Amino acid sequence: MPLSAQAQAQSAQKPKWTLVIHGGAGIIEKGRVTPEQEKGIAAGLNAALDAGSKVLAGGGSSLDAVQAAVQVLEDDPHFNAGRGAVFTWDGRNELDAAIMDGRNRAAGSVAGITTTRHPVAAARAVMEKSPHVMLSGAGADQFAREQGLEQVENSWFATPERRKQLDKMKANDKLGWFDVDLKYGTVGAVAMDQDGHVAAATSTGGLTGKRWGRIGDAPIIGAGTYADDRACAVSATGAGEFFIREGVTHEICARVRFRGETLQAAAETVMAEVKALGGTGGVILTGPNGEMAWTFNTPGMYRGKASSSGDRLVAFYGEE
Ligand code: ASP
């Protein structure tokens, strides 16, 4: 049967591939971010968009694209993931990451790892090379090492800026709950590839001053990271405890799948529920039809998007 004019128009509009990334949400306002920081953060987001777009434009998988984009951000000290991760109360860096494949809902994640250079690569190895979904601590690093993933000293992740944030938190004698500057620098990426499959990845150092082995939402499948070809791919950033309680990324996908909501509507509803619980942060999304969306209930979110249709944007603040 010939396609209707409307269906033809829709398929002509549908991008062949999409990529959306974030570098954290929080009190990100004009005047608070120095021009120098703005430049560095924009360069990092652009490099991540370039890395992911290259994979997708070349016909690569959404899984490879989200990993490529996140690894760029893990290496960039401007973001709270990999190098540049926030410090724990004990002055170390403990990293969480997850990745998920929308084709079959295969997933892998790591929590509290300390020596694997690219935590998202460790998550991918858990997904593909182990019978498990989630590994933690020294065992997860050992697994990553056995898989041949690059290992570094824990000090490789440390930066003077993050050390200062920990010192400031301790000097203020604040309990180590949330980031002193209320800025969550977690990174994430979601993508749709030319075969119409979606994937999501998230990577973070968690919260400044975290202790007692605290784990956030990023490595918890369905909280900070989720991908399902029947709905969409989502990566979150924000006060992880609230995202875990709400089951944010799965909840968004469920609304899309069962209620047929747009990604934007589903994300806004679920983020309003997070806010009602007292949580702040944001999410990025893309769906198998090439829809792209984001929303945040903080003043800003470092974010960017690109697509085969020529979308290309890097933004920091609200209303951009
Ligand atoms: N969601 C992360 C966590 O709670 C923090 C962040 O987004 O920066 O660990």
C-alpha cells in the first residue's frame, strides 16, 4: 500500500540519527560561570557531540555513539565524571556509570570504582562480557582490569578544583549530602542510530563529600539510565536519591510506552514528581522516531544535541 502523504512527510522529516548529551544540571546561571569556564565546557560538549556524531554518521550503533561521547566527557576535567570527578568525604574519587541497549534492554553498570579510566567502558564490559548487570567496588575494577580496560592510579581522577569544593564543604561543616555549589556535573548521552535503535549511558563521580559507599542514581538501571526501543532512551543528572525513589528513567519510558505520551510530556511530568519530592536535576531523551527532548528543574543544565537533519546546539542556561 502506498504511504499516505502524511506518513511520507513524517518519514522525510525523521532524522536518520540523533544524539543528545548532558554535562550536569544545577545552579548554572549567567554570571556564576566564568567566560573561561564557559569556553571549556562548551568545547567539551562540542567534542563529545563530534565523537558521537562521527559514529552515527558512519552507520555505527547508538551504543558505540553514547560510549564515545561519554568517554570524551570522562576525560574532560570540567565534568564530574572520570577525570574531574568530585571527592568523597575521605578524599578519594569513586565513580559510577551505566550503559543500556534499547534493542534488547541489555544493561551494564559499575558503582564505586576507583581505578578504571573510563567507567562507561567498564559498564559496557559488564553488559557484554559478564553474566551480570551491576558490579561494585574493587571487584568491578578487577573485572575491568581482567577485560583489559585501562587502569590508572586513583589520583589520576583528582583535580585541584574538586579538592577545593570538598575543603569548602568541610569548612562549612555541612553534612556531605549535596554538592556545595548545587551543581551536578554528571555526564550522559542518548542516541538513535540509523537502524532506529536507541541507547543511553551515564557516568558520574556522584556527590561531593559522599561517604559510607554511597551510590547514586546513575548506575541504577531505571533510575539514572534507561533505554528501550519500544519507548526511548533517557539519561539523568541531579540529586540521585530522588531519582532512585522515583525510578525516573524507567518511569518516563513507561509513560511513553503505555500512555503514548511524547518524550517531552513524559519527562516533564516525571520531573515535576521529582520536584514534589524535593529533588532537582534534569534528563535528556531521544526516541526511535528521532524525537529529541530535555527538561530540567534547575536554573541550568549543560547540554547539547546533534542529528543527521542538521540539529546542532550546545546550551547551558534555561530558555536557550
Ligand atoms: N546524579 C548524580 C548522583 O546523584 C549526581 C549528578 O548528577 O551530578 O550521583
